[in-house]
Amino acid sequence: MSDEAIEAILPGPVALARRMGGVGSWMIRDPLRLGDDSDVISMAGGFPAPESLPAAEIGAAGARVLGSARATAALQYSAAQGLPELREWIATRATAQRGQPVHPDQVIVTAGALQALDVVSKALIDPGDVVAIDDPAFPASLHCLRMYQSEVLAVDVDDEGMDVDALAERLAGGHRPKLVYTVATFHNPTGATLTAARRMRLADLAERYGFAVVEDDPYSALRFRGEPVPPVSAYSDRVLTLGSFSKTLGPGLRIGWVIAPPALAEAITRAKRWSDLHTSTFVQFTLLELLGQPGWWEAHLARLPGLYRERCAALRSAVATHLAGVLEVNDPAGGLFVWGRVVAAGIGADDLLDAAVRRGVSFVSGPQFAVHRPDPATLRLSFAGHPPDRLDLAVRRLAAAAASLVA
């Protein structure tokens, strides 16, 4: 039998699920990989400052757990919703932020905030449901929502966060989202913070039109200027809050949570259970050991704002010095990023990225965050992972890259 005849009777490749057609890859992967090269200064990823991660304390806490009577329990299966003590710890702090009671039964512990969004989507989104989302948006969140075959409604973000008036116009025009997803505090990628007035308006719209708000809150503990703004959840019971320890204790821990309205908590717990049974029991016990030390958490958090304030100022100063007339960046009050715009004629962010990588520095171009309308002049720079002198070197390399494009 000929090769052609054999091929004709062989089965074809296994077909992907239709849902995969709406889920793209994320181009940020290559700049992040380049960051593994010690000579490449990566301002691409939202990596916390290495010196902010309490590795020794976490290691000691884990050792105490394994050396105690809890060792066997820490290595066993546990409840899908999370350890009761950790859920109580999360609920207590959420109560203080919201100014209204949060019960531990409303908390579901997850493997990071992205799994929190995934189980919320699994529990609530049917194919064809409309989901409104920030534009620009964190690509992983966008792809997670698209995985469940939702229809994405993009809502522009400006210097005051999601344009809630624009959302209200869409609602008045007949759009009916099931969810509205936003990073309200120190938005990723722009660093903007939704104003209190817009938060109240968003909560009012949720009550009026019956949608749920998914408030992703990974950065609010990293405020280094100004006063905190009450979360959207302070104004409505239709809000699901996503949180995690990724930016404060370490993304490798993979501990996050959902705080859900009571009517939704059980369904989200079921979605979590059939995803992975439960989040790491050992890591949860380790965190409880660490967080149970009187005053430790508060002292740890108090060290972070000064660190990121200095780095943000250093990056902005370097841009003003070395890239005047080429790049302008905003001035966030917290978080890990600045959002920039290339103002030099004839240079786009993607072209600048290509030239920058050749000179040993990387970032993420703005079009990679676009939901519907890419802006080729925008880009995101993370100041979190490097000290001021290294940030200055990165910007000088970026300036050399820009100069090569002008030439």
C-alpha cells in the first residue's frame, strides 16, 4: 500500500474544542523569557520586588507546620472552600475594607486570583453571555472570560478607571452584561484608580440592571500615595471580590480567593471542587502559621509602599531625563506599573519593543492589552523588579533603541 493510501485511512488530528477559537496566546511570553537572561532588564512582567518576598519567614513557618501535630493534616486533602481559619482571616480584613460584615462562608480560597476568575466564570457564564471588561485589559483575564465563550463588551479606561458613563450608555442602548469585570484600584495595565464617584455609579448600575461586578483587587495593598478608596463592594451586594497574596507574599504560593455574595458562594465552591478538589493544604497551613504571628502582617505590608514609591519615582525621573520628547508616562498612586505613550513621530510601541530587546531591555507594548481597539503608541513598564540604578540603565537602553529608530 502506498504512503498516500495509508494516509487516506489514518484518522485526522484531534479537533480542539470550539471554545479555543476565541482564546489567543499572549505575546508577553517572549519578553518575560528574555528576562531570564541576566543582561536583559525586563520591565515586562508584574513581578514583585524580590526583596519584598519574605522567603525566610515563609520557609520557617512551613518548617514549623511540618514539625508540629498539624503535619499530617497539612499533607492531606482538605475542603474545597479552603481552611476555615484562613477564610476567617480574609473575611475579617474584607469587613474592615468594606465597612460591612463579610462572613467566612462567603470566602472561597483558590490557587491565585486567576483561578478565582476561572471558577466564577465557570459558575456564572454560559456561551453567548455578555461580559463587560476594561479596555485595555490584563490579557490573562480577558482570555479566561473568552474561554467560556462569552461575548465581550469593551469599556474604555481613562485616567479615572473604567468609563462608567460609557457603560451606562451601553446599558441604556440595550446591552445586558451578566458580569462587569474591572481592576478598580491601580488598574493593570494603566495604573489608573476608579474614583469613588464612579464606584458608586457602577454599584448603582449593577443594582438597576441586575448584573454582577467582578472586582479584581490584586494591588490595593501597594498604595504609596493618597488615601484608600472604598471598594465597589462597599456600595453593592452584587459584587464578587477577587484577591490574592501574589503581590504581597509571592506569586509562587498560588493562594487567592473569591468573596462572593452568599447566594453564589455554594455554586462557586462546587466549581472550585470539580476544578482541583482544593487549594494546597500545606501552603494554607503555612500562611496561617505566618499570619498568626502578632503584628507580622501589618509590619510586612508597611515596608512595601516605600519600596515601590522609590522605584516608581526613579523610573519616571529616568524617562523624563533620557526620553524627553519620545515617551510620556503617567503617575500612578500605587501598584507595579506605569502606562506610557510614545509621542515621537513615526515610532510605534511594537517597533520600539523590537529595537529595545536587541539592546537588552523589554516591556509590553500596549496593543497586547487591547480588547477591541489597539493603540499602537501605548506601552506598559513595570518598575517593581529593579532598584533605581537598574531602572535608569533600562531607560538609557530604551533611549538608545528609540534613537536607532529615529536614525
